[in-house]
Amino acid sequence: MAVFTRSAEGRLQSGLRRLPWRIVLGPLLAFGLAIGLAVTLDTGFAGRALPGVTVGGVVVGSLEAAQIRERLERDMAAPWAAGAVTLSDGARAWRMTNADLQVAPDVDAAVAAALAYGRTGRVLDRLGAWIDALRGEAKVAFALRARGDSLERWVAAVAREADRAAVSGALRVSARGLEATRPALGSEVDRVATVAALLSAESLGDRDVALRVRAVYPALDASGFDEAYARAAAATTPLTVRVDDRTFLESPPALASLLVIDRLSARPGELPAVPSDAIAPAARYRYVVSLASERVVAWSAALGNVLDHEARSARYAVDAEGALSVLPSESGVRVDRAKLSALLGDELLRPTGATREIAAPAMVETPPFTTEKAQALLPLLSRTSTFTTEYPPSYARHANISTGSSQFDGLVILPGQTFSFWELIGPVTLERGYRYAGAIIDGRSNEYVIGGGLCQVSTTIFNAIAPEGYEIVERHAHGYYIDRYPVALDAAVFATDVDFKWRNDTANPVFLWSWNADTSLTIDVWSIPTGRTVVFSEPVQWNFVLPAATQPADPAFPPGASVAGRDAWVTRTVTENGKVLHRDGFASRYAPVWGGPVAVVAVAEKPQP
């Protein structure tokens, strides 16, 4: 706001007095003349439209009300009925005529508008209207009116075709993996605004009217979906985990099982506002995607089990002439489960390409018995013991015995290490070459056991290593006595709970080698001589029991054949440098077994002559 001092005000008044009177009075005189002219013209055209006025392109200037009506009905109403009306949404169009819609110009309103043009508002506005009229630019829009409900019904029918329901976004994990429904805005025709647009026209010709459409937002739109979907899609990208020369490819469904997908209500201001001209849902939601830490840990552990590569100690091989050679050792790799879990937690949710590959954190493991150690001991090794057992001809039994014994060939038992038959032999399956054959189960023969006959391997190993004085950790007798084995010096194995174990309690490595013939097995023990003295007592047997007549026959024995049950005992004494290291009592309790009684064949007496 300007502030004038007294001296400034005096100077302003003095300046005005010095202005030429023509400069002040000229504009005032022109303004007055214009107002006078407007009043004179307005008075002269009382009851008539201003000159140059048009209504919808029909000239009605200088006409009175009755003349305007007549001209509008003649030049407007009649051609209007045949005019085409097209509604479109940019992709589709719907067409009708004004007559079909019962839409016609409102002549009464048009007459009133034509007569009112230039006669309302301020003087200057009216003067401007006169100027437009004299220049032929006085255009009056005409109003339309609809009879009945044809127009509204047409707009409703168009809306039913044009309306598109909003699609709410959805994320879920199923057995097939990640399943996603992308959100999509819907659209809804604004019927009131569309009817209003159809009832507004500037000319009598055919007209195209755009559907008035409002966007319809779903409860879960792109703002609550896109980021979560990007994280979920990243987590389910096919993943290759590499360790050394080993790789594992994980599938998207398996990776999807690691996801946690939460659907949360959106708090005020958490998502972008819905535009004011759009239709907002009653409530809005958003997805949050994370990883289930406990599942990632479990998955990392399982993956480690797949990728771990155990270190393999060097082994020895014996050729037909008895010469030794070294089979090289192999370094192992062990995945660090904790670090792998942390790495996956960081990596999986990051967007990536079509595939992802990571190197699993791992530690290299050195085998306990390296190639170098094996080579250094090679000149010192010799065959220190051997033992052979026989068995009846049988293809299945031979397959099981030769397959089982070969698993221990060249296997080095280091000082202090315990030999466990079941831990070292590996899976006993048909795929590995084993067959169905006889075995003793609960004191009775069963001819349908995968790997039947492996007791021959454990018994032969027992009799080969026992004379060397190694510590016997676990040994079991058979259910009944088998005469091809030394009394009380058999070693039965079954499944994993009946095991044969011995410990290398010497200072030097020891390894085994097997030789298989059609009906025999030989086990050689190779090491540096222990220097121990081993003495076995003569077996003691007592409590002999014959099978009872009511005892069920064993299928492995022919009728009439039987083996008495008994108790048996053998003592082993191991000394070194005059000191007793082990005094073992190998006890066995054998049950009686038989093939049942011999069938008696009745002979008919010959008739007497």
C-alpha cells in the first residue's frame, strides 16, 4: 500500500492541474458516447434480438420472438431429428439418432436466450455483446431437452457394456509356486455427466460425444502391489548355487516356499491418494513380502547336504600278484550353513535377471589320510593276516557277498578309528547290485532279504582281524550254529542295529582286501605288523538241545536235517611286550533248528496167495 506525505500529495495535485484538459476529457467523452450509443441501440432493438445473433448456426438477428421461434422450428427442429449421435470411449462407439433418443432443441429456451443476449450484466459487458453482434460473432448456444427416458436408458445400456470392473492385486504361494494377479484400474461411466454432455450441442450437425468415465480403484492397486511383486518375483528366480565344481539348481516352486506374503491394511498417507475424480474403494491394502528365516535356515541345511563333498582318504589297491598301489585322496568341501542362510536372506529379494547364480560360502576339508601319507607308508605295508570262508553255490548269495566285501577294499582304518560294518558298507539296495537271498531273522531263516549273506562278509573280516589283536567293539552270534564258521567266532550283522565293530588301537593304518571265488570269500589284512601275540582258547560248548518235535521246520533245512542248540565260548588273549592288552570272551547262544521230520511213506502189504 502506497503512503503519501503531505508534500507528495501537494505535488500530485499540482501535477494534475498542469495536465492538458484534452488528455483528461478525451477518454471520458468517448466512454460516455459509447454508453449512450449502447442505450440508444438497446432501446431501438427492444423486443428483438441484436443484429448478427445466431442460435446453433441459425441467424435470428433483428427478429422478434415469434419470428425467432418460427425460424428455429423451421431450420433447427426439423433437421435435428435425423442427426446422428455417437458415444465413444476411444476404442468402441455406440450410435443413435436424436429422434431415437427423443432429444430435441429447447426452442423456448433458445428464443429466450437470443432475446436476452447483450441485455444483461454491466454496461461494458452489454457494450461488448453489441460489438460482437455487429461483427457477426454473437453466437448463442441452444439447450436440448429429452422427452421420456430413452436417453437415460441408452446411456445405461452403453454403461453396462463400457464399465470395467477393477481387479484387485493378489499374491499367493501354491504347490505350483508364486501365483500373482496383477491389479488393474476399472472404469465406470458417469451417467449424469454423459447425459449432460449429450444435451449440450453447438451445431445442428452429427456429433461425437466422449463418454464421461471415472477410474475405479481396486482395494489393492499397483501402489500396494508392484514393489511386493518385484521382491517375490526376484525370490523365485531360478537359482543356481555353486560350490567348487558342484552345482545345484533350485526351482521357482521350491524358492516360493521360502516366502512370507502379508496383506496389510494401508494406513492413512501410506499409499498415494486416489484422484478426486476417481472412485475410491472402501478400504485399501498393500502387500509386504519377506523370507521365513526358519525355512531359509532349513533349506540352507538341506542344500548343504546336497553340495557337501566329503574329503576322501587315500586308499590302497592290490593286484593279482599282490603288488600295492595308492588310490589318491580327494579334498572335501563343506558348505557354511549359517553364512549361506545370511547370504540368501540378502540376495533372494533383490531384483535380478532371468536367472541367478551365487557361490555358497564353503570350507575346504583336508582328508585325514592324504595321498602323500599313503605313498610314504607304501613300502612298509605287508599282508599280516588272511581268512577264507566257504558257502553253498548260489548266484544271489555270491552277488551279495562279492558286492558287500568290495566296499571295504583298500579302505584305510587309521589309528584310533573304529570300523563299523554298517557305517562303511553304504546302502544295501537292488540298484547297487544286491539281490534277495537267505538271512536269519529272529532265529529263523528268511529267503527274501535284500543283501542276505552279508554275515559271511562280517564273519570273514572278524576272523581275519581278530588274530592281529585289534580291539573288538561289537560282535553278535547268529541265531543258530552254522558249521562253515568257527564255533563262537561268527559275527552276525542285520540292518543297522546288529553291527560288527572293531577299533584300530595300534599306531599304524590298516586296510582290507577281498578275493571272491564262486563259493568262497577271502579277506586279507594289510598293515605294519603289530608285534602282538594273540591266543585263542579251544571252544567250549555245553547245553546241547535238539529241536522239539513240535518246533516249526526251518525252510533252509531239508526234512530230517537238524542242528542242536548250544552255548559256546571262546577266549582271546592279546599281549604286547608281555602285557595283556585284551582278554575277550566271545559267547554264543545258538538255538536248535531243523527241517522237520522225514515224511513216512506208507507201503501197502502184498496180498497172500
